[in-house]
Amino acid sequence: MTPNKKKSKLKTEEPPSDRYTLTINKEQACVIREALEVYSRLKHGQISELRNLFMDRWCAPDSPFNWSTEPLLDSLKAVIFPDLEKNASYGVGNKVYPESTVAWDIMQVLRHRLAWDRLRAEGQDQPEYWGVQYNVPMRFGSEPLAEIKVEKVSKETDQGMA
């Protein structure tokens, strides 16, 4: 008879996952940053982000659209997130949708890089007003923070990347 082995309660170390490299330009980085932020906010329960995302396409700032969507968005939130109050969200670092926090972390890395690049392009070393985009990204999720490097590309070597 073989002795019963107790399973260790300690989590075994998994081998590191593969690394992927994605080569994108500044405009693509901006789109990815916005997409990750919207995805993360929606998964956190911030359904009103839908209105914010499309407001510029559907109406002028003083249009009734701004308020006519409130009951619809409130109802949608109540169906998808019945455990959340009207103005509540799970927040960054939640365990309900951990992928939303991974998306938030990647967004922070892109936001940080784009903010400093924009500042330097304007000939400044420091921002006039300090905002979160200039802070070093803080890891909230289970994955390591993404790394971003800027590679200068000349027009002669550019093959579709602006």
C-alpha cells in the first residue's frame, strides 16, 4: 500500500509565460490605451462609460441624449451587476474580473509613455500640472507590468509604421 501524500498548500511556481512583442505606432498606441481603459472600466461596472465613449458622435454637449440615456444605462447596470449600487463599481484590483485589472495595468503603461512623449514633443521636461498620467504605473493585477520601448523609425526604414 502506498502512503497518502498530502498536497502542499503552497502554490507551486509556474514557469514564466512566453513574451510577445507587438510593434505599433503612436496612433495605434493611443487607440489601444483608450480601448483598454474602456474595457477595464466596463468590467469594473462603470457602464456609463458607454455614454462617454459615444457622446461625441451622437450629440452636441447640450443635447438631451446626455440625460436620456441615464435610465437605460442604470437598467443595464442593474441587470449585469445586480450586486452593485447605482454609483458603485468593483474598482481596480478586484477579484471578480481580474482581467479588467490586467487591462488597467497595460493601459497605465501606455498612458504614462504617451504622456511623457507628448510633453517632450512640446519641448517640456516637466508638466505644468501634474496628473496621474505622469506617475510611474502601479501594478494592481496578477501579471507583471508591461514594458514599453520607443524605437525611432526613419522614413526610409518605415514599412507601414508611421
